[in-house]
Amino acid sequence: MGSRGIRAALAGLALAAAVSVTACGGGQAPAGSGGVSGEVTVFAAASLTEAFTKIGKDFEAAHPGTKVTFNFAGSSALATQITQGAPADVFAAASPATVKTVVDAGDAAGTPVVFVRNQLVIAVPKGNPKGIATLGNLSRDDLKVAVCAEQVPCGAAAKKALDAAGVEVTPVTLEQDVKAALSKVKLGEVDAALVYRTDAKAAAADVDGVEFPESAGAINDYPVVALKDAPNKAGAEAFLAYLQSSPAKAVLTAAGFQTP
Amino acid sequence: MPVDELQQAGAAGRLPRRRGHRRLPVFLILPAGLGLTFLVLPLVALLLRTPWRELPQHLAEPAILAALRLSLLTASLATVFCILLGVPLAWLLARVEFPGRRLARALITVPLVLPPVVGGVALLLLFGRRGLIGSWLDETFGFTLPFTTAGVVVAEAFVAMPFLVIAVEGALRGADTRYEEAAATLGAGRWTTFRRVTLPLVAPGIAAGAVLCWARALGEFGATITFAGNFPGRTQTMPLAVYLALETDLEAAIVLSLILLVVSVTILVSLRDRWISSP
């Protein structure tokens, strides 16, 4: 009886998944699991970790017989791996510049599409003990601030926002990626860090995200593109299509991304 | 060189001078050659991609010089720190029987096994503002190690010290203890024996350990960027500069690593010549 119950529940789930796939249609809805199978390898920016892990599971449920494997890392490191011949089907980056290096190297199939945007917030320890309310506060002498290095997307966005606001900040460290900047806040080593809204949201148990209006001037576009030497071309196309579906968009929005 | 050694050993009567004593054993030479190739080929690949013309231009950049100076300074300070604490530790492990010696010996290898980034986090949890010791340092002296040059030295020493301890302990265990016993029977105290007999005996081991330790400290990346952060002139060592250059410009990153490589090899070779020329 128990096993029958489980089987019924599984059947119900499968049906629900099938219905949701066909129902949330639109022109770009994934066309069932027709012809798509095997492993789909997605190289994705570190800031997509939480959202893409969920989307990967949903995609596998919508396309039985597929398995999504992620390689999460800094966008530039991923771009280097791809141009050096790493076998990947899809590349989702945190900045157009990193995707451009892949396109320029002739490794992309088709044109990159911006699928989400991300905005900076000020990550502060839970409860905001130092009372940081504006971007201008970050220049206070009693604060230790972490910012990403200019060479990585979150650092470029931070510089843009700070320059636009005319705020002079002397950070104690220029971190190599956004997660490293965030962990310095989590560990209490700095009082504030400029990170993406999505990262602050993913770490909501330890940090608060303080929104600031100047971040609107430094919005980061996330492009995604299928790769020319993709081992699983059909899988790549299906994954790109799935990213445009409403269940995927719901996951991305819940993670704090803006969808265009 | 191996031929010479073989001949010496043979002359000393330890090897039978029978057939083929001059022929190199293929079963050793083949893997040895492969090993050398395996270690050298990646370097060759790097050299082939190096934009040599840009080298002087990068060398003149103040930011690069600052990173290079900081790297050499912190690696040297870390090595001194490791020698001061590591040689006595190696002596303890090699010469003194105490309960838990095996455990202590195993614990020393922890920094070797631990991913350096995790080592950096561990250091933060100990010396950070909220850390076990760090919170006390902060409250009592208003001093914190993270994000300082001293923090870089601490991170490098943590990762590099096992190399020194293991090398020196090996040398101590290989050294003949009868010299120390003779010194003791002639009335030398333990400190005098250590200073006048033990240290000179294992000096080559200490030198080898120090070189390994310095080289490891010079190349340190993970623990440094995690514990000390990355700020030009204060905590940005060459490996950190290389990593960030890699984000935007592969060629620049290659040039930077090459500069670090050339400088460190030059220093090591010149030091070795000095030691070897005065036997």
C-alpha cells in the first residue's frame, strides 16, 4: 500500500511537471523532452549558484533522461576554461565582457542573450550594527569595507556606482570574487561589502542587504550563450529555452534577479 | 652525476664491479626522464606563450614592483619565523620521546593537506576580529591581523612551516647521535651540544628546508587572499596580482608569473652557489 501511494504520488508529480511545462507556454517553451537526453554541461557565474542549482533540478524533471552538470566559478575563469577547450554546452556569465571574450574567440554558437540583471547592495552583518544606510556612509573612518577587485564584474560595477555617486571609499581589501567579499562580512572581518543583491539574499541568515539608489546606474547584465563545440547541442538549446520559461524566471526572481 | 655516484659507490666496494656497471639502468632512466619532462613541459608551454616584448614594460610598473617587493619581503620573514619555531619543533619530534609524538607528527602535516583557502578561513577564525585570539587582541590592543602585511606573513608561515619541519626532522633522524653523545660526555650542556654539534650536523637539512619553505611561501595564494585580503602595496603579493591579471589579460598574467619565477630562481641559484663554493 505504501509503495502504491509513493507510485501514485510520483505519477502525480510527473503529471504536474508535464502540465507546467506545456502550460506555461509562450513561443519559447521547451518542447517537452523530445530529442533531449544525456548530460548538459553548464558553465555559470558563481552568483548564479543557488538559482541555477534549482533550475537544473527543474529542467531534469521537465526533460526526463537529462542530467545537468554545473561548473560554478568566476566568469572570467570560466571564459578562460572555455577558450582553452573545456567541454561545455552553455555559458552563463555575470558580465557581457566575459562572454565577449568567448564570442571573439569563435567559441560561441549564436548570439548571447541577456536573461537576467543583477544590482549591487551593501551587505552588512545581520541587524546592521554600524547603522549603514547610504552608499556615502561607506567612507566613514570607523568602517572596514570590502569591495571586489576592478578586474572582476562585481568590482567593475562597484567602481561605477561609487564613481557615479562621487563617494571615496578606502577598502581594506579588494576581493577576488563576490562570494569572497560576502564571506568577509559573514565572518565579521569587515563591516560592509558591496555585493550583488542575489548574494545578500542567499546569505540572508547572516547578512542584511542595504539597497542604495546609485546601484541603478551600475546594473550588471547576465548573458547566456550556447557553445560551438557543445557535446550536447540539443541539450544546450533546450536549456536556453527553459531559462526563458516562466518557472525558471520565477526561480531567478525569487533569488533576487531582475528578469528583462 | 648518477654515474659518478655509482662509480664512487662501486669503488668503495658496495657494488659488485660486474658486467654493465657503467651502463645506465633503463628501468630508472626512463621514468626519471619522463618525470623531468612532466615537470618541465608546462613551463615550456608557458615560455612559448610569453610576450617577451612586453616584459620590460611590465617590470617598470610601480604596482608590479610593489607586489614583487612585498612577495620577497613576506616570504623571507615567513621563512625566518618558520626557522625560529620550526627547527626546535623538528628537534623535539626527532630527539625527544613524549606521549602523543606520533599524533603531533601527523598534525604537522595538516597545513599540507588542508586546501589553503580553508587554512585562510581557519586563520580568520583564530586571529580575526571575532576569532578565538583575535577578539582578545582587538579588545586589548586594538590590533587585528587580517588585511595587514603581518597577516600575509602569518598566512605564508602557516602553509610553509611543515616543509621546513619535515625536512629538518628527516635530517636530524639521519644524523649520527653519537656525536651529540660524545659532546655530552665531554661536558657540554644540552644547549651547547645543540648549538655546536647538532646544528652544524643538520645545517644542509635546514638549508634545504628553508629553501622549500621560502619557495612555498613565495607562491602562496589561497590562505593569503582569504586571511590577509588583497590590497596593493599592503597585502597584494605576486601570486594575487597574477590571479587578478588572469581575470582580464592572460598575457599579462604570464609575464607576471615569469617575473616571479626568474627572480626566485635567480635568488635560489645564487644562494646555492655561495653555500656550495665554501665547503
